[in-house]
Amino acid sequence: MRIVAGAFGGRILKTVEGPGYRPAMSRVREALFSMLESRGVVWSACAVLDLFAGSGSLAFEALSRGARSAMLVESSPRAVACLRRNAAMLGLDDARCRIVAEDAARTLRSRPWEAFDVVFIDPPYGKSLLSPTLKALIRNEWVTPEALVSAEVEVAAPFAAEKAHAQLELLTERAFGQTRILLWKKIKSA
């Protein structure tokens, strides 16, 4: 899988193969990053959180475009090893690219050391993990007041995107083959 743009543009990431792994295709990543940038994302000002990171294609793409830091959360030992190889190949240190080998639900139970400006959520298909993940992000203050939160889910997932959470406003929802991309903005609390 190739990084699309930025400092690492053209570099090839290692991926994890097998059941449950589906790295974001280039055209889906390009579309998602276009959606984010058209909504004012300035990567150099962003801390990024990548939940269910897999090979880390979304976080590494954000880092390539200048994100100041990324935290990648992944529970599979094989995927964590892949993330570490990709970070090393790109020359990313722990200060800029923090890899957390833990289940996303467990990670989100506590409060973060910093809130994130952009969040990528790519849960395993068929596990109904999106709704509890969104709730934990908001409840435990993992996102900044105007954060953008994206999710990649299967097209047929039974999920009411527009009612994900009272503090999240659905900005867009698009289908790419079997994949559905959702993008929310955190609404400032009163």
C-alpha cells in the first residue's frame, strides 16, 4: 500500500493480511483526506488518533501530510508489529508516532494525556463497535472541542449515523463499494 501525498508520498507501507484486515484503499484515503482538508484541517496543527489502526495507513498518511503527532491503537500483535515496522521505515520516533498495543475499548476507558483533533475509526466489520467507540471518545474527552471524527464501516452496517451521539454532527456519509465513510464534527458543549 502506497502513501498518497506529503513527505512520505510514494512510500510503500507493509500491510497485515488475513481475515478482518482491509487496509483503506488509495481512492478511499484520497477521498477521506479531501473531505477533511475541505473542512479546514491544517495537518501541522493536528494531533491524530487512529483506532483499530491495522497497518496504520490513515495515521501514516496524516503524518506524511504534516500532522504533528499520531497515536495508533491496535490489539493484534501481528498488526502492532507491522505498525512498528512501518513507523521505523518512515523514521518516526515515539514522540511523533505513539503505538499502543491494546484494545481500543480499554484505551478509551481512561482520560487521554491530550485530546485529538482528528480521529480515524476503522473497527472490524460485523462487531458493532462503532457506537460504543464514539460514546467513549466523547464521554472521556478524547477529542478537542471542534474535532473531526471519521469512521470506515461496511455499507450494510445497521448504524444510525445521524444519531451517533448528541455532541457529534454528521457532516457527510459516502459509499465506496462495500465501504461507507462517515464524517462528524464535534459540537462545542454549552
